[in-house]
Amino acid sequence: MQLWECTGLVNQQWVYDPPSGAILYGNGGSPMQLCLDAGDTKQGTELQVWGCNNQPQQQWGYDSKMLTLYLRNSLTDASTCMDLFGGGVTKGTSVDVWGCSGCWK
């Protein structure tokens, strides 16, 4: 998963499903459902697109106070977040798992 400018193309269309916590790839009705996946969920792990399997690494929540997307398995403290590698905001920066710091608020 990488950061890029918005183009409106299908490869940038995602849907959040609150009941499951899945962030689903909006692939135009393809029979294979793909989800945003945090792999082993360790700090620095790059997010990837993977077949939806309802495992903890595909279950996300949103913290409206911290303005973060976090892995639900860290719900008690929302400590594991979606992050831009090194705080980068240039095209191609990877999106990974990191501790929630609130530094962008």
C-alpha cells in the first residue's frame, strides 16, 4: 500500500465496513473480495491487499478523538495505527503499522 494523489480510478476506491472493521477494495463487484491487511501487525509492517478472511490484521477501527485508524485488536488503548512510513507525504510513501502517537493532530 502506497500514498498517491487521488485519480478517481477503481484502484483507489475503498469501503469501510463498520460491523466487521474491514477496509474493502471497491473492485467493481468482482467475486473475490479484497481487504486492507496488516500482515503480522508488528511496527513497520507494510499494509497489503489480501483476500478477506476476517482475521485481526484486517479489522480496523476509527478513533474520532485522535483522528486515527487503528487495529481493533488494540481496542483497549488504540495503540496500533495505520501510519505513513517515516511521516512521509510524498508519492510512493508506504503505508504501514506503527504505534499511535497523535502527532498529526
